[in-house]
Amino acid sequence: MHPPEMSAHYRWAIFCRVVDNLGDIGVCWRLARMLACFHGQQVQLWVDDLEAFFRLCPQARQPAVRLTHEGVEVCLWGEPWLPTACAEIVIEAFSCDPPASYVQTMAAHQPSPVWINLEYLSAEDWVAGVHRMRSPHPRLPLIKHFFCPGFTPATGGLPREPDLLARRDAYGASASARTAFLETLGVGAAVPGALTISLFAYAHPDLGEMLRCWEQGDRPVQLLVPQGRMLEPIARHLGAGRPDTGARVQRQALTVVALPFVPQRDYDRLLWSCDVNFVRGEDSFVRAQWAARPMVWQIYPQQEQAHMLKLEAFLQRYTQALDDATREAVVRFWYAWNGQGSLTAHWPAYAAALPELGRHARGWCAELAQMEDLATSLVNFCKAIVKSRVF
Ligand code: TRH
């Protein structure tokens, strides 16, 4: 990573609405933390659902509507909005519309704050055209800039802590670190020869079919499932009650272990511990790429199947360097995991391709790591605007 040129400390406000799930706060918290910890910025994170934040950061939990954690001031974005001093850089995550009175304060501020709309991640080609685009406010003297994370240097890049890959490699070099970490999650003795899979997903109508396939497979599968909406249907399939954290249920070749919901700072180590990671949404999807292991992505479903275009766009980039057979194995299984195609028909080819996919995942990760990371490109972009407004 290139160290940011900006040594000045600016006041940042990040606005986050938790629409559903954990991706909105997952991305915002990660970005806020990176700006504070690695770029020395003064960051306020306004979130309308503190519970969602505490789920990711249980160690920060306290009965307060404002707290400081890892150098970030985390504040409840409550209603009504109380007058608050304006930051120099305002990030509106995913078009969440900061409070109207805060926008008025921004308009009255001299010089105008930098206003960024941080977009959702997409591998589609249009992203490069929208990234950094200016959008003047229809009435107020304010300009909003679109900032798009992405997979090419023409975008804002991906969130990546500067020490992430070194920490991953150190962890990977220590079998005892892996065993010790998995023990903290209640994963007991390893199943000999097993394929260890982490599973984080939305509901899937054919999940039972997939589980049966793993039960009946030649290779043992150890399925690690953090607390969340997957455990209920898995328990139903297994004919068990909802497994408590630490519960371990075995059916033929399949062993399911119910994990706690892992704090976000530990989730990487779960991904680094597995042979295959099933991930979803945005943030876990990016972390699985930094884990440099085979992964299966369940994209956040949108109306009228709009998400399938995004899936296709990513697959086109991700599988470009693969031979035809391996590409087909990935594309077919990922489509099946996203509701188009048979999971059981396509799992064997995907499983057979895993050694090749492991090599590929390392190459893909190394390529992505050449790009400037999201926080650094944001800092450099905002610095240039601040400078142009002051002088
Ligand atoms: O929760 P998600 O489905 O979030 C989605 C997407 O962001 C989607 O784009 C957005 O529109 C929608 O939310 C509203 O998946 P995502 O993005 O992977 O976020 C999950 C977060 O939870 C991520 O930061 C990783 C974290 N996590 C843990 O910290 N511990 C865990 O045990 C697990 C399974 C996840």
C-alpha cells in the first residue's frame, strides 16, 4: 500500500443507516476504523442502529448513545436530530441521506465540507465512469462526489488494512494458532481429512439438498456455521433442535459445528482457517478475497434479478485467468448457490477444482493488493478537494 500523503487531521463524519443485515455497518465501521487507526483522522460514525454495531463489536458494548472505540467516536443517529458541528469531510454511505438540518449546517459552513456518497461495491464496467463524479446539490451550494469501491485502479479500490496480509500469512504459518483460535470458537478436534467450510449465507431453498450431498460424499466435510439465520434450516434438516453455540452434529460424512457469531475483528481468522468460505453481501465477500482461499459468493438479492448482472460482472473478472473447465466449475456452482441451477449436480466439479482454485485465489488476492486500498484512495481524493477549496 502507498502511505497516504495526507498528514493533516481532518474531522470526518460517516453516516450509516442499517437497512437490513450487517453489511452497511460492517463496511462503515471498517472504513471508520481504518481512517482513524491507519490515517490518523478524527472520525465520527453516526449509525441509526447501535445494536447492529455491537453485534460486530461486542467488546464496545456499553449503555451509551456516544462512545469511543478504537479511536472512532460512534454515535447513535437518532430522531430528532440534535444540532451538531459540521465535519470537514462528510461521508454518506450508500445514499443514506444525512439529516436535512445537518445538510443545512454543511451548506452554511465555509469552506464547504467535502461530501462523499460511498457506493455499494460492484464489478460492473459502469463503476469506473461514476467513480469521483460530481453531483451539485439542486438548491444548496454543495457538491456531492460519488466514490465507488471496485476491482480496478479506475475505482476507489477495496478496504484493506495495511497489515492485513502479513497478519494472514503469519497466522497461516502457525498450525497452533489455528488450533487455538478454533478452540476459542468451540471447534474441537479436527475431523481427519475433512474439507473445512465456513458458511455465511442468506436462506437457500435447496440447502437440504446441499447438506445431503455433503453427508453422502466421499470426503468428510466439517461445516462451521456462525450463529445466524442458517442454523435454523440446518437444524431442521438434521432433525435436531436449533444447535447451541459449540454444538456438533454429525451425519455420515458431514459434521456441523455451531459457532458463536464471531466479532468482526476475528472473522478474518475464521476465513483463514477454512478450505472454502461461503460468504455473502459485500464485506464478508471482500474479506474472503483477502483470505486468498476458494470462496463461494451469495450476492445480496435485488428486485427483478438485478443482482445477477453484478454476479456475472464479478465472475467475468474473477475467472478470467482460469482454464475453461475450472471456470465452468466455478460459474455453474456459484450460479446454483445463487438460485440458478442444481447444487448437487455442480458440487463435484467445484470440489475437484479446489486445488486449482486455491492457487487462483492467491494470485487474485495478490493482484488486488497491487491497487490502492479504499481508505487511502478516499483520503487522497478528499485531501485534493480540501486543498482546492482552501487556496
Ligand atoms: O450482512 P450482509 O448480508 O450485508 C448486506 C450487504 O452488505 C448488502 O450489500 C447490503 O445491501 C445489505 O447488507 C443491506 O453481508 P456482509 O456485507 O458480508 O456483512 C456481514 C458483516 O458481518 C461483515 O462485516 C462480516 C461480519 N461477520 C462477523 O463479524 N462475524 C461473523 O461471524 C459473520 C458470519 C459475519
